[in-house]
Amino acid sequence: MGRDGIIVKGIGGFYYVLINGEIVECRARGRFRKDGIIPMVGDRVVVASDNDVIEEILPRKNRLIRPSVANIDYIGIVIATKSPIPDYMLVDKLMVYARMQDIKPILIINKIDLADNEYIDEIMEMYAGAKCPIFQISCKTYEGIDELARAFSDGIISLAGQSGVGKSSLINALHPSLKLEVGDISDKLGRGRHTTRYVELLSLPYGGMVVDTPGFSSISLSQIAPTDLKSYYPEFEEYQYECKFGSGCMHRDEPECCIKEKVKEGHISKDRYDRYIKILEELEERGVEYR
């Protein structure tokens, strides 16, 4: 019988597997390379009982490229109330991407110490129908950090969002001993002292694990068929059965579309709907990547 574990780090052909609370240095079977399979951080694996060799990589539920990690449970989409101004198009695309990958999106509003309640309430209202947990935090005052950490105590979270929103600061707040250098990463060039590090999963005080490097700050959804985009908007699902055009409705050009009526009535965020139309047009054009 083998031992079940999770790869938390990989360096130079060695894989460090968390097994029953202990980190074990392992090698992977040569057949993985022969079969074109590369073990990834986040992989659930079976390690041989008589030696420290990875015998099996269990099926992945998802796989991210940036950071290179598998089996993510949550994507923490971080925005800031100020500096920089929130890029809601990026937020919406990340929410769609997360749901495509069977990952639960979490919206994290950072720097709440720099904004008034009215501004924060506007963000909360905009995403009220998105059926996405929303957390208000400050990495400066640590407000909301414990509540956020408890929210994903049962899984693995990776952070994403614009440069400057505080992703590295948040990782530091969740795992203070890490001490990432804030502002040391160039998302545009993909270079910087921290981006050259290996990816590692860090266990958190309340349980769960966090990827120790901030994720992507741009996203392309070109792999989605335009007709499928609407299925990733929870606020549409609530009313889709009222739509006279049924599941084939794109909620754009069709007259008397129920979704468009709900937008007019204020039941669906007009801002979210308008960005849905823009994303839909991008998908129809194909190959257009938002940055």
C-alpha cells in the first residue's frame, strides 16, 4: 500500500510531498517522463511505502499555468479601493475563468482603510448577484485577515489581480514568516526576484494552503465559445427559465429578453451586464486578449 500526499514544492527533479503532516523528499518514477507527464505542485500523489518514490499522480481537477500549480480550490481575486483603481473587466474575466476551471472565485477588496463605506458598498452591490464570497480587508491594519483565512481553511487558494493591489502583502498577512518583498514583481515582464523562485504551497494557521507567489494579472478567455459565456454568470441563471428564447438566448440582440429586462429593472448589475457584452464581442472576434 502506498502513502497519499500532496506535492508542495519541486526543485531539480526532487519533489517535496506533504504526508500526514511531514514533508518527504521524493523522486518521480521514470515512466512519468516517458509518458510526457510532469508532476506539479498541488498534485495529489501516491508514494511507495518501501521508498520515497512517487508511484502515481491522481487525476487533477484543474491546472493553472501562472502560477504552475494543480488542484486549486479557490482563486482570490484581489482589488484595491485605491492605487490602483479597480479593473472590473479583469475581475469579471477572472470569475469566468475560475468557474471554467471548477474553481471557486472569492472577491477580496483590499485597502479598505483608504475608502469610505459608500464606495465599498457600491462594489458589494455590483457583485451581489455573482454568488461569489466577498471579503473586505486591509493588509495594513490586518482587518478581515482572520475571517478570510478561515474561509478557505479547507482548500488551496491562489491569488490573482492587478499589479499593486496588494497580492504579496496579502500572502505575507496570511503567512507572516514568508516576508515576500512587496513591489518586487513585474507582472508585465514576468520578471523579478520573486518570480524566479520555485512555486510552493504554504500551510496556513487555520488550515488550507496558499500558493506562495501571486498569480496572473491578465487573462484571455478565447477558449470559450461565445454561446457558453452566459452560463458563467450566476445572476443570469436565476432568470434564464423566464427567458422566452430559452437556453439559446445570448441576452444581447433578442427582443423582450428577460435578462435585459432584469437589467433595466435593476435586478442585475448594469455594469456587469455591459462588461458581459464587451467580453462576448471579444470572444466573437477571437484572439483578442485583454490586458
